[in-house]
Amino acid sequence: MSQFLIKNATIINEGRAFKGAILVENDIIKSVYAEGDLLPDASGLSEVVDVEGKLLIPGVIDDQVHFREPGLTHKGNIYSESRAAVAGGVTSYMEMPNTMPLTTTIDALEDKYALGAEKSLANYSFYMGATNSNLDELRKVDAAKVCGVKVFMGSSTGNMLVDNTETLSAIFSEIPMLIATHCEDEATIQKNKAYYKALLGDDIPVQYHPLIRDAEACYRSSAFAVELAGKYNARLHVLHLSTEREMSLFDNSVKLADKKITAEVCVHHLWFSDADYASYGNSIKWNPAIKTETDRQALIAAVLSDKVDVIATDHAPHLWREKEGSCLKAASGGPLIQHSLVAMLELVRKGFFTYEDVVRKMCHAPSELYRVRKRGFIRPGYYADLVLIDANDTWTVTKENILYFCQWSPFEGQVFTHNVVSTWVNGQKVYNRGTINELVRGQRLYFDI
């Protein structure tokens, strides 16, 4: 048995900040102490970590990442991107099915779990992907062992666009587990694309990306998904929302635990607006597109009002050469998981959120929404997934400190005022002041259904 104590921390957890300590036994939080409580005798402990002046939070749970393995490992892989994750305070992630082969069969899904066990430094789960023709495979998924079913209701990598209305109705009516959707209406996108190609030719500047993949495309698809979920009483989670208009589709009158329809926003949609395309170019080209400042402010307000439940990344690395070219040629997506937490903490410094908001939306809410077993909170009996943060350590993102396999970041040159000092995964210190313990491996996530 191994026990260690983290003391003199400012703990941010469950809506409060307090001075305290945490006792960890093996991989579990054994006790949480407030200031003034009697602490255990240090002589019986393997280590006492004095973190005076630092913040301690639960590990971040990112419910939407693309780690590119198998089949697309020239962009990234489970090992490289999970290293970046723990350096950024992300201790658990849920990874998407548009790899090669596609994760659309039980066999392919279990193959990916085997890769996670072998290579991941963080805890992991993998979505089962839906297609127009794999309903029988979806019915086999064990909801206690898999985070959800992913439905691309818009263009995607590979043969994963689910555009058959009968198939969508069957998925929403027959699959009892969480259904996570990418919502952009393909017909609207193609109509807009034809219009701008006729106007500008094939070399359309990236500034037109949010006009091609516009607010109408997002709203139309999201509204259809919400309609299906309501009709069939399905558990729906709409990913990476990007528009003010979509916020009208979501409810904040009930607690998260009682919601059947939930919403996610990504860090880049809270940080950037379409005014930034002139400076950042293709590095901020995502699907759905980054839209107007009005949309950005509406998303921030929706996070604060609980219409939006979760903040994630949609971490999606590409090599920079794949990001080059005009709007219709450059790949959409970018790496974010190493910088998502510090970016959100920078938004705290700027007055948009509080520390408690960030912890609630990046740690507690993903756990509660997905019903993740014993993670996402600092509680006795929960796994010791913990992040230590220095709130007064200014640093700059450079190529030298970027850990993504693709070796670039849209935040390159950005100065952050918060820094991740240490990350523990299941009680093991996997990251500490720039050093990574390569021997640590995360665990498969399980879900209370």
C-alpha cells in the first residue's frame, strides 16, 4: 500500500475554493481535509507534497478528441496525444471513431481499447461510430464500457455521414446509450459552397469558411437532432456548438443529471471569432467553423447559464502541410488538448469565467453527463486524477514546448499566466514541471448506466 499527502493546496471542487489537503492511497482519494483538520502522521506516508500557493483541481475529462490511431498516425497517435493531454491537465478522454479502419464494428472498437491499454498515459474511452448500415453492430455496444455512439450528421472523414432518415430514426429509437452528434446540414453546406465557388472560383479565402459552413447549416442539423431525441426520448449530446441561434434549442431549467438533451462547446469557439481569420488563417479552420463575435459571446453566456453543459477540445491534429491552401483545400481541425485548460484559465483571468466555472464544465459535468464511474470530482473513494496549477507562472507557447506529434498549435506565441505544474493519473504522478513519466498507463473508463 502506498499513501501520499498533498497539503496546503487551494482546492477548487464542487463550487467552492478552500485551503486543504488530500490523502491518496494507491489509486484512490482516501480523505479530503479542510484547513485546520488534523492531518495524518507524515512518518507513515511515502511522500508529503507541500503545494502552498497552488491550485488543485480534479483531472479534466475531454469528451471529444481525435488521436488518429489506427491508420492516421502521421498526424498523431494515442501515445503522443495522451502525453500532450497529461501535460495540459487532461487525465481522461473520449476518442472519436473516424480512424482507419473506422470504429464501426465491435471488433474494431475492442482493437482500439487494446491500443489504449498499451499506449495511453491518460484514462480513455472510445466511441462506437454509426453509419447508414451498421445498426446491428450498434445494438451490441455495452453502455457500461463505452462512452457513447457517435453520429456524424454532417461531412466527416471516411464513410461516416449518416444522412438516411430511416437510419437516424432507428438509431434514436433503438439505441439506449448516449448519442453524440456532429451537426451540420450537408445540403446547406453544398448550396453555400456552390454559391461561393461561382462568385470567387476554387481559391476561396479561409474567411469564407464560416459563410460556407454557416449558422443555418448548424442550426438546421442541430434542430433535427433535438427533434429526433425528443420524439424518441433518446439521450442526445450535441458536440461543438458554434452559434447563438443553436442556444435556443437547449434547456437550463433542469439539473444536468435530469437532462436527456445536452450540449458541448469547444475552447476554440470560446476563444476566437471570425475577426481572427485574418491573423490566424488556416490554423483556426475547424468544422463547425469559428463564427462571429456575437456567436462567441452567446456561447460564453450559455456556458454560464447552463444551456451549454460541457467544455471540450475537438482536438484534431493535422500536419501543417495538410492545413495549407485555400478554404476548400485546407484540412479542418487542429491540436488543442495540451492548452485547453490553461486557455480556459486565461479566460478566468480576463473575467469571463471563474475557477469554479472551469472545473464544473471541464471536470464535473463530463463525469456527470456521461455517468463516468468515480472520476471528475475530488471525493473520498474517487480515483486520484488530480491537477496542480500555478496561477502566477507566465509562459509562452513555442515550438519547443509543444508536445503534439504534428508540432504546431494555434496558440503558438500566446502568453498564458497559468501553468500546469503536476498531473496525477490514478494516483501516479505522470507529469511534473515538464517531465513526463513514460511508464504510467491510464485505465479504461467505465460508466454507471
